[in-house]
Amino acid sequence: MNTERHPFTPFLPDGCRLLMLGSFPPGEQRWSMRFYYPNFTNDMWRIFGLCFFNDKLHFVDTEAKTFRLDRIIPFLNERRIGMYDTATVVRRLKNTASDKDLEVVEPTDLKAMVRSLPSLTDIVTTGQKATDVLCACFDIKVQPKVGENVQFGFDDRTLRLWRMPSSSRAYPMKPERKAEFYSRMFTHYTTKLKNMTNNKITIIGIAGGTGSGKTTVVKKIVEALPPHHVAVVPLDSYYNDTSHMTEEERRAINFDHPDAFDWKLLIKQINELREGKAIEQPTYSYLKCNREKETIHVEPKPVIIVEGIMTLLNKRLRDMMDLRIFVDCDPDERLIRNIQRDTIDRGRTVSMVVDRYLKVLKPMHEQFIEPTKRFAHVIIPEGGDNLKGINMVCKYIESIVEK
């Protein structure tokens, strides 16, 4: 038997928070349009119409016997609802549109898809086969019953899986009854979406070489916004816990390499702040080369600034940002500032700072930090001394932040 590869690309709107997963599209001879749930006898878009508009035909073109893509696409984008299926390649055992006649040859890489959606909170499976594939992928031991949901963890995130009845006419339930199940799920989701939208949190990433003037830029942004409007999360607070290491091993750590940072914890806590939850931010001692026992309690604020040399390096973190800034500065200026700072704050001699700069800072900057400049929305040349550039950025941030 021949195999079939999925005919559609994933529909993943910006800021996608809800991902709906079926099993696989029917054969092309059954399509009434080139989009998800294309079979005109499938009830998915009638269910959507009932749930959101109390009108089964809102997305239906009865005369043409198709669905209104001109309404569907803008609606899904506005609601941040994504669409795809749990199988990428299948084999049809019979010439039907039924899931029971589908053999999954290649399941969708759902883990990669979820990782690409940092705002995702809820996943919906529409049918048993889709639920089976997803639960196997994420090792979910107990499947939710039809109309119910379970929470599961993945990559330090907590997601919610909803099991909805199949929208196929082969499923023995009227569209109106199916819509009752979907409506409960959509009500939960849209309420959460409305709350998160009404309490919009703007995340700003500020990167640049050590001594480039990032702190000055952060200070100016904080001063430009209303009091108590900003929470600053320094990347320097998220160096790995080295309690298990000897003092000699700690001293050998390259703190200017990406592997020195606890990216999982940082991403987890930025997600929590974005969801309106307070965090306990770790603290780090450069003298001990280890975390302190004390933490800093950080409340969510309308603006979250993530600041550090490699803030723009991690893609998952970068994708969470509404504005990405790179603070650029002449290497000689950065070296002078490093000497001034490290001799006072970190107990190093001038020769130690210069030696470290040549052996570590300079090559690490060229390999890891400088290339992230291409990910920035805004580059501020001349570092913290560029007051005109900083003021322009502050004005822009004021314009995008809800006060």
C-alpha cells in the first residue's frame, strides 16, 4: 500500500496558545477546501460556529458546499489557535476517512512543534487516534475522558491536554451535542486568553558584550516608565548551581560560555512572570563562584527586562521577547570598563582582568555574543554613551507598553 504525506503545512499563528490536533486529513477527493477539516461533511467548522457565534453556518458556504476560509483564517489568528495533525505520513488500509482505517507511518514531531510555540498553554486532540499518538509522545499515562482534560509537564512547562469528541460524522453524536463539549473547553481557553491579554506583559531582551553599557540602557528604560512598572531579570543570576563541584573546579568555569547558564530555569521563570506569577530569582556570588542560598522575590510587572551578555542566544528565550535590543560598543571601551568593574567588585588585579579578556572574553564575544546582533530589532551603537539612541528606544517602549 502507498503512503501519504501530510498535504498541509502547520497553521501556527503568532503567539499561538491553543493547538488543535487531529489525526490526518481525508483523501483529496473528499476536500471542499485546502485547509484543515476540509471534508464538507465534517462538523468541525459548524462546531466552531455554534461555540463562538451560536450559528452553525457562520463558517459554512452552503451554496458552494465549502467553508468560509475568509472568515476562518482571521478568526484563528485573532484567537491564537493553531492547527495540525498528529501524523505526518500515513497508510490508508481502506478508502475511507475513518481514523480506524489509518496506519500511522511517521508521527508528527510534536515535541519540536511545542518547543517552537513558547506561548502555548493548551492542546486539543479531536479523536482517539490523535489522543493515542500525543499521549505516547509525551508519556501521558492516563488519558482524559471525552470532554475532560489533564495537565502534563514538558521542558519545565505545564500544559493542558483536552480530549474532544471527533468532529467526523462517523462519531455517533450530533453537532450540537459535540459543541457542548467544545464550548466548555473554549470558554476555559478564551477566559484565560482574555485575562492574559488584559494584563499584557511586555518582555524586552537586552544583550551586548560585557562592559558595553547594558546597565545604563536598562536604567534609562526603567526611568522612562512609570514607577514600579518594570522588573529586571539579570542573566548573571542564572549561572548553574555548582554546589557539587570543588572550589578548584568552580574557578575553572568559563562564565562567558553558554553552557555556564541554567537556561531551563531562566525560561521557566520568565514564563511564570509572563503568566502573572511571582518567582524566586536565584542570586550568584562571583567570589564564591556559586549560587547563594538567598533568593530575590520578583513580582510580575507590565515590563520584564531580561539583561545579559547572551540574552539573545537561546532561541526559546528569544521567541518570548516583544523587543530585542543589542548594545554595541568599541572593544577598547569594553576592556576599560571591565578593568574598572572587576578590580573593585570582583577582587581581581588589572593583569588578571587583561589576561582574562584576551584568553576568554574576546574569543567568547566573537564566537557567541557578537553573532546574536543579527537577532536584535534595535542595535544601540556607542553603548551607554549613546543618549539619543537610548532615548529613541525609550520612547518606542513607552508607546508599546500599556499603562
